[in-house]
Amino acid sequence: MWKEALIVGLGGGLGSISRFLSQKGVERFMDSSFPMGTFVVNVVGSLIIGIVYEMASRGNLLTPEARLFLAVGFCGGFTTFSSFAYNNLTLINERLWQFLFLNVGGSLFAGIVAVYLGIVLVRFIF
């Protein structure tokens, strides 16, 4: 169990650092009330987890340790549901309803589409 916990922790740390850098990079180019950095990170994380789970379902493309590292660790650290919730509360408090609905609906729709595209991508390649 400790080995798995360390694998998840290492992936989570790298995912968190990647999230921080990705969000800052996106926000550097997008000065808006819309939380584009969080939106992009959640969609990209959804794409990654779709790829990882489809590769894992193929049996021989990912080891159980690699799946833990990528899906539970990296994606868990990379995606930002708590930031998503906070961003939405901020949009509510600022009465930016159009951005609130765009963020909630867009994140849900784009996340589902990204997971599907990750699965399709793996199926196409392998």
C-alpha cells in the first residue's frame, strides 16, 4: 500500500505543479473575468484521464502503477474541482451570470467530450 501511496503522491505533486504553470500561462494571455485557466486545465485533465483509462482497459498498454500515477495522482493533482467551485462562487458574488453559465455548462460539456476524445484517440492509435 505504501508503494501505491507514493506513486499517487508523486503524480499528484507533478499534476499540481503542472496545473499551477498551465493556469498562469493561460491567464497571462487571457485577461478576463471568465476563469479560462481553470476551464482549460479541467478540459485537458479530462482528455488525459480518457486516454489513461482507455489505455488501461487495453490490458497491456499501462501497468497498474502507471494508471495510478497518471489517473489518480497526476490528473487528481492537475484538475481543479475545488478551484472550479470557488470560481463559480466568485462569479455568483459578482453577478456575472453569463460567465457562470458558460463556465458550468462549458466545463461539463467540454469535459465529457474531452474524455470521449481521449478514448477515441487511443482506439485510433492502438
